[in-house]
Amino acid sequence: VILLLALISFCAHRRHRRPFRRKTADGIEHAVHASPGLLAYGGYPFVLRGSVASIFFMLGVLPLFLVCCSVLLGLSVAAFEDWPAAIGVEYLLSNVLGMTQPL
């Protein structure tokens, strides 16, 4: 699965490196290059960029997303169950983290 995802990512990378043509309003074609996104600067090797981006996603973006979802859903669970807000958030964080002893 990882090799398949790496292959798809590499093919997308190769496709975006080639310029594509876009016509302006006056009918003149111009070569347009895709602008790099987050951690996609073309000066670094593909393997380094992919590794750094994956580590950044797994250690930064994904935990932040899970905590934000846990807080929002924990507040809604606390409202439905008539719990204090902190208990609802702690309950959902415990479930997301897979803890056997809740917080």
C-alpha cells in the first residue's frame, strides 16, 4: 500500500513539473508552471520532500486534527449527557487515544 501511494505521489509530482499551456483573454498562450505548495519546493530530492512531508503530517497535522475533533465532539457529548465540558473532552480524548483507564 505504501509503495502504491508513493508511486501515485511520484506520478502526480512528475505531472505537475511539466508546464501546461493556458490561453489568456486576448488569445495568447502562455506556459504556466504549478506553484509549489507546503513542503513541495522542487530544489530538494523527491524522497526527502516526501519523507519530511509525511513526518510533518503524522506528527503535526494529524494529532492537531484529532485533538480539535475530540474537543468539538467532547463538548457536544457533554452537552447531551449533562456533564461538565472538561469531562466530555477528556472522555473523548481517552477514547481517541485508546486508553484503558480514562483521563
